[in-house]
Amino acid sequence: MVVQIAVCDDEIIFLEDMVNQIATQFRKSGSEININSFMDGTNLLEENSNIPFDVLFLDIEMPGISGIEVAETIRASNPFVIIIFITNRDDLVFHSLRYRPFRFIRKTHLREELPEAIEAIVKKLRSENQYITVSFNNSSTQIRITEIMYVESYKHDIFLYIQDEKYRIKSNLKIMEKELEGYGFIRVHSGFLVNYRYIFSIDKTKVILNNKEMVPLSRYRSEAVKQKLQLFSRGTQ
């Protein structure tokens, strides 16, 4: 797998240094990479239509389109993208949390903080390239776990929803929860598990997904769901 990386910063000297450091750290892990560098968010968004980036290193503050706006646009179409914000502005960190950044790296501490971030990125990418084999009526299919948007229990069957498709299997939600929790799935209701990568927002009674589908949310699970979402989004669970 070639890891497609975009690095965006409006300071050319810092950008070149960051690209070199990122390349060095990824190669230490044995990863094959392709790095594209940009000095503004507009060019990055244009190139994103040609290259599905796996990892974004974004300066939060840039003239024109900010790193936060770039993250918002790309996250809407690519729930898998790993976002690392580069900043010296602590006051902007909270505002950026809704775009589920994987890490924040301070510009003044790039050399100290970048190696740990890339080690975590490599681990995450490898863990997400996992598949589950599902069987029904003597037919078996392999599904990439991270492509499952949510899981529903209905009567005596389990349904796995993947974009415009769904797969029906014989199992129960307790078994599926145990199997999928380590991959970022959250129990939001007695009958539903949701992949955190596809959660756009949460209100009192439902979880809204990136594609605008809605999944019921149990009131008594609401706080636990929000806490787990934060942990998964920050890469701390």
C-alpha cells in the first residue's frame, strides 16, 4: 500500500523542512509513501479530486482557505482521512475538534512531536486494513471493516450497512460489539453499532451520519457515546 500524503503550509522554508522530516520518519517505518506539498488550501482541494489522500498535515492558519476549512471539505467525502493539524495557536484547537484530528503538532516542537505522530499513523493505517468474513446461506464475502458504516440487529439477523449495500448474517449484536469495538464501533442503541468514522453529529435522540442517514440513540447511552467518540477521534482508544 502506498500512503498518499498531503502537506500544506504557507511558509515555504517550514513546508520544505516538514516534508523532509515526514519522509524520513515514514521511511524508518518501512512504509511506501507519496508526498504532495502545497502552499495554499485551494490547490490542495483541487488535487484531492485526483488523489484520494490518506494523511493530511495542515497548517490551521493560512491566508485564503484555512486548514480547518480544508479539513471540513475533505472529511465530508473521505471519513478515513487522517488529519494532523500544525499550529502554534492553542485557542484554535477546540474549534477544530469537530473535524476529528488525529494529532496536533506545535510548529515550534515539530522535531520532538512528529516521530510519535507518524508511528501512531502507521499503526492506525495497518490496523484499518483489516477484513471480516461474513457468511449467509452458504455464501461468504470479505468486507473491509472500516467500510462498515453501522450494524443493525433486527429480529434474529444482523445487517451490515456499507454505503449503498447491506449484508445480512446470522449473529447477535453482543458478539458483533465484542468483535468490532477495537475498530472504532460504538454501541449507540440496543439494536445498533455505529462506526465513529461516519458520525457527523449527535443530538438527543439520534446519530446523524456523513451521508445524512440517521440511527437512533438511546438517551441513557448519550454521554458514553460522546465520550467514546472523542477518544476514538483523538486516537486515544
